[in-house]
Amino acid sequence: MNKPDFHQTRWDAEVEHDFRILLDLAIQEDVRGSVDITTDAVVPKTARGKVVLSSREEGVLAGMAMVPIIMEYAPDVKWTPFMNDSDPLYPGCKIGALEGNARQILHIERPLLNFMSRLCGIASLTHFYVEWVDLIEGKKPGIYDTRKTTPGWRLLEKYAIQCGGGKNHRCGLYDAILIKDNHLALACPELKHDLDEETLFNPAEAIARAKKYIADKNMPDTLIELEVDSLEQLKIALPLKPDIVLLDNMPPAVLRQAVAMRDEMAPEVELEASGGVNLKTIGKIAATGVERISVGSLTHAASSLDIGLDWEPIN
């Protein structure tokens, strides 16, 4: 493409900002302005200990940048990392160690495990999809996430996608134009919405309006993507040359026809397959020649990875 890809999320000040908000809420869920009454009752104030954070499953590590921030709630505990984000995990591997005030370790135990397990689960599932795509011969499409994220967690989850080897689709409604089926359906004359004949639009007209909007707003690096659900719509859209066309719920045979049509009419346009993508179907979809595959289940269906904290003797 002549234009850049969607913004790819790295751990930065914006991600950290969102994490701090979530962390504050996670701590308040546990103590509600009070204390851990169990630990307060049975663990002496001066007790010290050491725990090791370890994986109990195979997967991919994500979320190490969170730990020093969590440790701000445990100022008398030292964190020693042993691994980095994107490193492979296996049962029993040690991720890092916490040593210091035992009460503080117990205070941050559950928030640490909840955040780490969630992000590792997303990174691991993403990695499994990327592995399947790597098995095909020839051009390998990128595996992209969607906006089907946990409210409030979007940047964190998109960061985890990166750790797993995937790519980020648009982050929100503000950073790319994606003309979806519901935008086109709004302009369907049969629905008799409050649009006159001059304002009704088909896929080609929608792309033209998007290009004019970008020019008027001086947003030259903004991507334009159009969602279509038929080869007829694709044929209408390609002459307007959006950056990407999303092919919604098309079986592999139709996807191959779409690729052939694109190659003939507008080879610079990238194609994205979406809908019905899972670990059983990803191989056949990837082999059709599309450049992108978006997978909502990377975030909305990922299971948390089993990460644990185990006490060890202090040296």
C-alpha cells in the first residue's frame, strides 16, 4: 500500500495511562478503602517472603511492563524479571520473582495474576493463529485484531496481540475510515430512512465521500476501508480504489474469485477476509491470496493463561 498500516500498539504512555486506571479499579475491588482483613489477621507486619511467578501452560508472555507499576502498591517488595514479553512460555518456566514484605505480596497477588493471565491468553491465542498461517506456502497474510475488545482494556489487549505476533486493526472510530455494512444499509432505499435521493449512496459513492472528507480535513495518511459481502459490491468498489476492502463471511472459493477480480481491476487494493475465522478454517482462508485476516476471537474468545505465584525459600 502507498499509505501506512493501521497504528500498531506498543507499550507507551497512552497504554500505561489506561492500565493505571484499570489497576486502581482492580485494587479498589479487593479492598474498598479498607484492608485485606485475612492477611491483616494472620500475617505479622514484619513477615517477609519470596514468590516466583511462573506459567503452568504453554503460551506466549505479555504484560511484563505492567509489573513495575503494580509494584507501586507494594513499595517494600523487590521485583526481579527473568523473561521478556513475546517470549515463549512452557509449564513450570519462571517469569520473575517477588521478594519482600509478605503482606504486600499478598495484597497485589490477585491483580497481578489477573492482568498477566488475561494478556498472556490473548498473546498465546494470537500466536497459535500466526503459526497456522506460517505453514502455508507463498504469500502469508497478516493476522489482525478487531474492536471486539473488553471495554476499557482495548489498548492492553491490542498490545498483547502484538506480543503474540499479530497486527492491530484500527484502534477506534477516530483513526481510520471503515465503511461497514450498516453504513451502506442505512442508505438502502427500501428502508425509507430520512435520506433523500441525493444523499443515498452505494459502495462507490461512499468511498468517494470518504476521500473528499479526508482531503477537506487534510488527513492524507488516513486509511479507507470498505466492507462488502458480495462480488457484485466488490466490482463496484474497486474502481474507486480504497486502501482495503473487507470481504465479509465469504467462503474460500469466493475469496479466491475476489482476489482474481482485485488483481485484474485494482492490484494496489489490499483485501481482508473476516467472519467465520477460527483455527480450523484459518489455513484455507490464508491460502486464498488475501493480504489480511481479521479475527475477533483473538480478544472476545481468548481464555486466560494459567499463571501462578508459588512461595520459595529466601536465599
